[in-house]
Amino acid sequence: MPFALSALPKAVKDAFTKAFPAAAIQTGYLVESKGGKSEYEIEYTLNGKKKEAKFSPEGKAAK
């Protein structure tokens, strides 16, 4: 389910900005990963291409 980007935890936003400083966030989702853990899936645009990245609530990049 999409959420307001203002609801994105600071740790996740900071980690995303550090990893992709030139990217523009399009939308984000809070999803349940394997094992029942939650993670944030961020859809973004970088150099005209749509991509996605996943982060734990603590801001660690998910695999």
C-alpha cells in the first residue's frame, strides 16, 4: 500500500538519499518481506529510468 513520503522514516530517507543523491522518489510502499519482516520499497527515477530500492526500517539496504 503506498504511503505519504512524509511518513518515510528518517533513517530510510537518509539512507536512500546517500545511496541515490540524484534520484527523485516517485512513491513508496511498506511491504512485508520473507520471514515476516517489514521493509520499505521505494520507486524512483534516476537518469530518466524508473527503478526501485528496498530498505529496512533502520535504513539498511535490503537484498
